[in-house]
Amino acid sequence: MLTIHAAALLLPGGGRAPVPGGAVAVQDAVIADFGPYGELAAAHPAARIRRWPGVLTPGLLQWDAVRLLEESYFPDPREADTLGTAPLTGEALDALGPDDTWRAGSVRRGLHRMLRHGTTAVAAGPTAPPALITAMRRSGLLVVPGSARAGEPVLDPLAGAAAVDTAIAAPLTAGGRADLAAFDAPDEAALLAAGGASCVATVAAGRLVYRGR
């Protein structure tokens, strides 16, 4: 079934102008079309409609995925009272002890946290562990060639971004993979200020992999 994802503002990427009241039509795993909601709804009257608040963008690219998953511990929600909710690194990670049986659960939760930040693609170099690559792909993320950025790894792909265009995996393209993220922010400036934590939905290859509301 064809699904139309609509929002108050669509940022298609690639330097193209924002589309107020924009939408993206998704057929299976690919983008069928995008533009003003009224035009898409008229062209596809039988489509299922998903309306999201705020801004709709292409999915974001996480450059630091391998480092985040290998060098951090993502606490279980049941551990929040003792370990908090932020990823643990450094001495806090060392305090967990030499037994790394926690790793599988941490990776799973870390991948979910990435989806909750609008991430649909992750960069990985040739030395990335094959098991980690498999886990990322199984979560619905697209794995692309690339190396982690310098400095401390950051969970939010929008952190420090001057424009959303610099944080997306690829601009929207008819016939391209249907990767989208919806954010509860009124415009691009507000989205950059709020960051990926304002994500309310993530669509990877046409599948709704995260929904916050």
C-alpha cells in the first residue's frame, strides 16, 4: 500500500527550498513522489495518510555509530536509578567490570536510541566488526562507507550542524530508498536548536521503525 507522510514543513534536502505543508509518498521501500500534500493526496486518493507534527526531513546519517556502540554502554531503562540514561564511557564504563556479557543488550539499545534521533544510515569503515554491521542492518539502518569524525562520538547527528542538509544521509529522490524522519519543531532553526531528541518518527526503507507518539 502507498503511504503519504505529511507534515507542516518538508525539508527535501539537496539545497532545495522547504515545502510548507509538504509530504512524501512511499511505495513499499522507495519514495514514489514528494511535494505539496494536496498534490500528492489528489494523485493518490487511496493512500494511507500519516500526519506528523512539525518538520519532515530525509533520514539522518550517524557518523559515530561504530564508536558509540563499541565504546559506550547504553543502560537498560531498569538501570536508570543507578546508572542514569546517558551512554556510559570512560571510567563509568570501566566500572562495569571486565565481563562484557552486557554488550549485546547495550548494542540493541544503542541502535534504538539512534532510531529515536532520526538516524536511518550509519557510517562504517572496513575494520568494523561484522557482527556489528549485521546488527545495524537488522535494525533497519543503511550501512554506508565512512569513518568516524574526530573528537568524542555524539549520538545526535544534528549536534553542531549549521543546517539540516549537512546531517541527512541523502536528499529525497523519487525512486530512492524511503528514509524519513519527523520532528516536533516548527521550522529548521527550531529543529537545529532542539536536535534529534525532538524526533517523533523514523522511517527506514519505508518501514516505521520508531514512533514516539
